[in-house]
Amino acid sequence: MTPDDQPDGDDLQTPASTWVYRGARDALALPAWVVALSLVGVGGLAQSVGHPVWAAMMSTLVIWAGPAQVIFYGGIAAGMTPLAVAAAVGFSSVRFFPMTVAILPLLRRPGQGFWAQCAAAHFVAVTVWTENLRRLPGKPPPARLPYYYGFAAACILLSTLSTGAGYFLVGALPTPLAAGILFVSPIYFTLSISAGARVPADWLAIALGFALEPPMRALLGDGFDLLGVGLVGGTAAFLFGQMLEGRR
């Protein structure tokens, strides 16, 4: 936790615009660049199906999920109907539901409007979620939502620009570099989750995530494997944590 994250009397008087700036600044320090790199390839997919560059960039703003965007353009390339493509994208994003449920209590304030919560839910993505779940508890409650907005907005805007850049860079990147970019996001995600682990149950959840993925993929196939891992591994880690709490 940095000195800026330490709540004090001055923090309670800090205007919301300053917290938005701090969120954007922290995102641009590294996290936003990581998620932006992972979306470079989406621009190339858009070009391959004949979409204009503005449509590729709009897909990042609206869908805001790299795997779902891959499904979106893959479905278009396969000739799927718009309804089928929309259903596939929707099902692929079910994984964000438990993430949203976990982070909204940190952002919700008395008197907060419905649309403010909907906007916060839209910004949920893997990098935004992991970083803010770790950073928000150390900030005063009134500052959390503006900080989150600043952080998430920096991530999504930089990713939109990288999607546009990828549209024109398709075919220009060396194969090893393009392959390496694909691994940046999962490696960073793993490190970020590990940095936020505080109790044995957290570490068990991480270990079970790695251990259960291969059998779940074989059992459930692509698309539902992560849901299975989260349900089984997360439940086991939660029960383990409750058991440890009961022994104290």
C-alpha cells in the first residue's frame, strides 16, 4: 500500500476529482498497459472480418472483455446469426457476475443511484477487479467510487486505443512477440492476485485454480471450465477459511 492509499483526515476532505485522477494515475503506472496489450489482437480480428477500425474500438468500449470480443469476431467470421453471437458473448461474460458481486459492496454508498452502480458493474474486468479489490479497502469509503472510475476509465480508454493500433498492426508483429503479448495479461493477473492474498484460504483458492483447470476443461470443455473451477475451488477455499476461523 502506497502513502497515497493511507486514509487520514486530509483524505476525507479530498475532492472526488482528485480521487479520479489518482485512480487514473495508478492505472497508467502499469495495469492499464497490461490489459491494453492483451487487446491489440482484437483490432486484427476486426480487420479480418471486414469491420472498420471504429467498430473494433467500439467493441472494446461496449463489450470490454477480450475473450468475449474474440468470440464476437469469431462468430461473425463463422457466419453465425447476430442473436447467436450475442448469446455466446453473454454466456462468456457470466464469469464477471461473482466478481461484480464481490466488488460492489466496496463501492456502494448510501443514496447512490442505480445508474452509478450499473456503470461500476460495466467497468468490471479482470485487471480492474483484482487491482481495486486490493486497493479500495485502504481508502475512505467516499473516495472509492471516484478512484475506481478513474482507474477503470484509464484502462478502458487505453485499451480502446490499443485495439485501434492493433487494427493497423495486424501482420506486422513478429510471431514470437505476438505470442508473448498473449501471456502478459494472465501472468500479471496471477501476480496481482498473489499480491492480494492475505490468509491461507486465499492461497488455497489460487492453488486450486491452477490444479482444477485441466480436469475441468476436460470435463466441461471451453467456456464452462472457468465457471467449474471457480465454483468448486472457490467453495472449497471458502469452507477451508471458515473451518480455520471456527478453530480460533
